Amino acid sequence: MTNETPVQGENQKWWNGLTGYHWFVFAMASMAWLFDCLDQQIFILVRKDALKYLLPPGLDSNQIGAYAAYSTSIFMIGWATGGLIFGSVGDWFGRAKTLTITVLLYSVFTGLSAFSQGWVSFAIFRFITGLGVGGVFGVAVTLVADSLPARSRTGALGTLQALSAVGNISSGLIYMYVSSLVKSETIAASESWKWMFVIGALPAFLCVFLQMKLKEPEAWVKARAEGKITGVKFGSYFALFGDARWRKSALFGMMLCVAGIIGIWGIGFFAPDLVRDVITNNLKEKGVAEELIAAEASKWVAINGILQNIGAFFGMLSFTYIAQKIGRRPTFVIAFLSAMAITIIYFQTFNGVQHVWMSSVMGFFHMSLFAGFAIYLPELFPIRLRSTGTSFCYNVGRYLAATGPVTLGLLQLKLAENAKTPADRIDAFRDACSYMSVVFLIGIIAIAFLPETKGKPLPE
């Protein structure tokens, strides 16, 4: 049942009155997700660099780009599988313990990606990394939702998601530093992507702190003990889909997430490819020496990523604030429409370093949706299914969302069939991304079938 008594104090400063342990839970969950996003962004930044050396020689930029899309889809399938597995594990085994396992998994296999010997091994390592990455979000947000006071939940979860942008920005700074080492010939260009993955393995140390002091939420411990006596199933997909209420939340919640996930992974996170290709083409037209072009383009790719995620940080905080004021559902509608509009504007008009500022605007609207997912999804499910339902919506939808990068890659190749110049190939990529932006409309359809949860307690 759900107690319909409104949550008191939701519009006050969410951090007022938190204990030291509340802050510790928030910090550990935020760091787990922050480093998760750091590893995601490292992959996004270096996937084409890596594949340039892991694939047979002689492939052009579009062919390598297609393999980058395939590797992204494989990663997302691993992500979805990990979400399906560890979301359920988080409900019956415990949020804190499961979070430790998932962080360790994605850290180790991000590091092992540096030792890939070809396309196949690279794809395998990315799939296993995806398993860990997929498990983190659901258990991290449910850990915070179940551990912190109800009045702090919205602000804390929105801030947790906003801090993920810090991980993304850090990856951009690391990429700039590694690129400078390549430019100074301190490390070889063929080795730079390996160093990036090794750095991404460092969050494994976080597991030590998770294991030492992080405890399971009292509400979950009590409910789990009662469940063992009464026979109530925790983390059960039969229970999730056997009840019409939770089934509806799961299916439409998944649709909601699919729109945002395809939007960012099938379109938004390919902005670095556009930036790299446009700036490379511009530099060639200006007669810049070939040996300087790659490093210069890499610098602007990193700057693009940093700006995109600065925008994301403020976009997620803005979504959190607006959702507290006017409700979750209308905020989602505004965010989806804005994301579609900025996608078309960005990919049709970006034409050089003078337009890099636009990356922050696109990041603002694309990633604002993900604060909504962190806030809204735990509010749709009871404690025995909270991690399961949240992970199902956010991660399992990636099975469908994984088609996004592949569709973009195939659409790009189709539109580039008659391309005669680098500029023609870039235009084909612009059009492919613009056509894909209609996916955001799926989110608006989904939210129409989901409840408004503003000011309401979590269902129990």
C-alpha cells in the first residue's frame, strides 16, 4: 500500500538535518556513480582511437565509426544485462554489498580493456564492464532513497545524478592531459587510449571504503526480515510483473528511460565524433601539418566533453529544482521537447571551434532527463522491488536503446553512400543524428501513462 500523507519539507534545503552517516551514504553512492560515469566517458572519448589500432588497417573514418557504434551497442547490452541481474540482487542480497560488487566489476574490466588485442577481445571486455556499470545506478539510488530522510530524497538524488557530470568532466581533463603527452611525444599515439583505460580502473579502491563502513538501510533490513517470515518475495521479477500496478510502472518507466538513453547514447554522445571530424576537416583546409591535426582535434574533443558536462551539471540541478516546484511529469515533458530541439540545432549548425559553446546547451537538456530518472524511478516501486524496478527501467531498456547507436551507424553509412568529400560525409552524419532525435517523443508518450509522485511518500 501507499500512505498518501504528503512528504513534509520537500521544498526546504535537502541537506538540513542530515547526520554524518547520512552524508557518508550519499558520498559513497555518489562516488560509485561518479566513477562509473568517468569510465563511460573514457570509453566514449577513446573508442575510435582504440579501434583505429585494433581493427585491420585501411578502414576509412565511416567504417571505424560504424565499429565504434557496434562496440557501444555491445557495451549497452552488457549494461542492460548487469542492470537486470544486479537490480534484483540489490533487493534480496542488499544495496550496500551489491554496490561494492558492481564497482569492483566495472573498475577491473575497464582496466583490462587496455590489454585488448583486437576487436573481439575489446568487445568482450566492454560487455563485462557494462555488467558492472549497469548494476550501479539502481542500487546507488535505492540505497540513498532508503537511507536518507524522505524530505531529503528528491534533492539528494538529483544532486547524486548531477555529480555524475564531475566524473564526465574529469575524463575530459584526463583526455586533454594524455593528448598533451602525445603531442610532446612522451607517449605514443597508439598507446594513449590504453593509458586512459588504466586510469579508469582506479575506482576499484573505492570498494575498500564501501566494505568497511557502509551498512544496509534500516528500512530494508526490517522489511527483509519481515519478508522472510511472511514469504514476501524480494527482487522477484514475477512479483514485479504479477501485480498490475508495478507492471505498468515498470513498462512505461522503461519507455521513459529508453527515450533518454537513446537520445544520449545514440545521438548526444556521438557529438565528439562530429567535433573531431569538423575540426579535422577545418584544419586540413587551412593547411595545418598532418602530424599536428590529431592532437589539436583531440584537444577540442576534450573541451567539447567538458562543456557538455558542465551544461549537464546545471541541467540536472535545474530539473531537480523544477520537478520539486511543478511536479515530475510536466518537467519531463519540457525536458524531452527541449532535448529534441537542441539536438537538431546542434547537429545542423555546429561548424567549428566557434560553436563549441553549443555543447554545453545540448548537455544541459540531454542530461537533465537523467536527474529525473534518479528522482522518479525509486518513487514508482515498493522497497521489496525498488532496486529491481528502478534497474529494470533504467537499464533493461538499454536492450532496446542499444539499437540506437547501430541505427545511427547504419543510417550514417546509408546517407554517406554518395558522399564524395569529407564535408559530404560530415553532412550525412549531421542528418542521421537529426532524424534520430524524434526518439525523445517516446518519453512524452510514456509519461502520460505514469503517476505524479511529487510530495508523496515512497510506496511500501
